[in-house]
Amino acid sequence: MDYKPIIKNDELDLNNLFLYIFRINNKIIKVCFLAMILFSLYFFISTPKYSSSVSFYTNYQSENSATQSFLSSFGNNLLAESELQFSINNYINSDKFLDEIVHKAYMVDGREITLIDLWGNNYNKYLSLNPIATLIILNRNLSFGKNINEYDKKRFHAKNILMKNMVLIEDSESNLHTLSVNVRKYPNLSRDVIEVAYRSIINFSYQITKLKSEEKISFIQSQLEDVERSLNNAESNMIEFLESNNSIKSPTLLVKKNRLDTEISLFSQLYISLNDQLELAKIEQKDITSSIYLLDKPAINPLKSGSSLIKGYIIFGIITYFISFIFLIYKDRKKIIFFD
């Protein structure tokens, strides 16, 4: 087929360009139609994905400003915080979290099974509709060390699938977190996984809060012992001073007595305050109130995860159209581009 040149002597002829597009448009539409048929087959044949999510607020700010201010006066800002701050995003990507989720037994098709057995058995299955996924699995398996046994490979594969299909959205202003997970074939499994994940976050938050309270108690007790010794020494010095001076009239003795009174008063106030803070810290240690507040409980999304059929048609059609257009221009480049 002969075409009029769309570029001649480095000049673009728009009329010839539109004419060329019009003449090849039928070919492109046929390719797009074929691509949509293939996408339809993939959409209806491929295993569907289901999504479940949970939403919750977090609050890591100290509510006990008196404790924080008091402990800060000792120059220990770390122990002054009533709760240890941590990143939920970092936690859900940690081995501790991932191991806990994949080792948990879930009810699937009437039997209890771990994600290691459910997902991990596919670590060496290369047959896939997605050739890129096949190459990724092949490359990863070739990268395993010789000391890695089959169970470790299954566990690694299961954790990798979990990590790729779990998404956390964080709102820095409201501290709202939405955690979601996509699971193939089993909608109830997606909900069970997200429930276990949420409980794991709650438990970890409680553990580090409890640990922080224990550290605080230990710190206050050590300071209390030091203050008590200082108070006893100051009182002993006062007793010795009074026994040695029956009449305190000279300016020097009066100043020394006032200094001893001030020292005893200071350590007495510190001792009383430390005792109060110790009791508060013991109460905090037994406080099981979570700093994480549930907004939307774990639930299965009524819509299947991924692109809808219409959205897939639009995206796949546009991509196919432009790829076909570029291919045909390259194929006919000698016919439509002329140089002097």
C-alpha cells in the first residue's frame, strides 16, 4: 500500500499524517479488539482476588504531662515519654509480624492450614499467565543460598506474597490508618488475615507500652534510692550540727543551718514526688488501655479486588492502540518519511 509522506525534508505534513492514521485505523482497531478478547478470557478465567480492610486511629502522645516534665528534669527524655513511639508501616514489614501471620493456622475449605502450606508450596511453580512473574520466581529461586532448606523457601515465598498484597494507608494529620490485604480465591481468608494482623499490631503496641512502664519504674526506683540516701545524709548533718551547737546566734551558724534546712526540704520534696510518680508508673504498667482505636472493624470488601472489566477494557485498549500505532509507524517508516 502506497502512502503519502508525512515527513519530508524535516517538515511534518498534518494532512498526510491524519490520512495515514485513518488508513491504518482499521488494522489497529482489529488488534485492539483481539486484545480485549484476550483480556476478557483472562478476566473470567483468572482466579479472583478479594480484599479485606480495617481502619483505626493511633495516639502515641503522652497524656501524663506531669510525669514527662518531672522525668525530663532528670535529663532522661527517653524515659520521660509515657509510650514508645513506633511506625506501624515498619512493623507490618518486619519479620516478627510477617512470621506471626504466615505461621498462624486459618480455616480454608473446611481445614486448618498455615499460609506457609497454602502459599509456600508454589515457590517453585513457574507456570503463570504472567511471564514477568515467572521470571521473578525463577530469578529468586536461583538466588537462594545452599544452606536454605525447603521449609525456609516456602516461608520466604509466603511472606513475600503477604507483603506484596498488604497495603497500609496513613493519614499524618488525623493518625488514621487503613490496612488492607488481597487474597486470591478465598474471601474469608482475607478477613481472617486482616483480623490477625490487627490483633498483632494491638499486642505489639501493648508490649512496648508495658516495657516502657517497666523501664520507667526501674528508673524512678533507682532515683528514689539516691534521693533517700541524700535525704538521710542531710538529716544526719543537721543532727550533728544541732548537737555541736547549742546556741545558734552567729551569722555563720545561721547561714549554715538555713543551708541544711533548704537541703533537707529539697530532698524531702523530691522523695515525696518520686514516690507519687512511682505509684503512677505502677498503675500505668497495669493499664491495658490501648493507644489504638478501632474505626471500621475487619470486613470483606463487597467488590472484587483489581480493575473492573470496563476499566480493564479502557486501559488495555488505550495501551494496545498506542503500541500498535507506534509499531505500524516503525514498520512503514521507509514509506512515510522521505529525505532529500
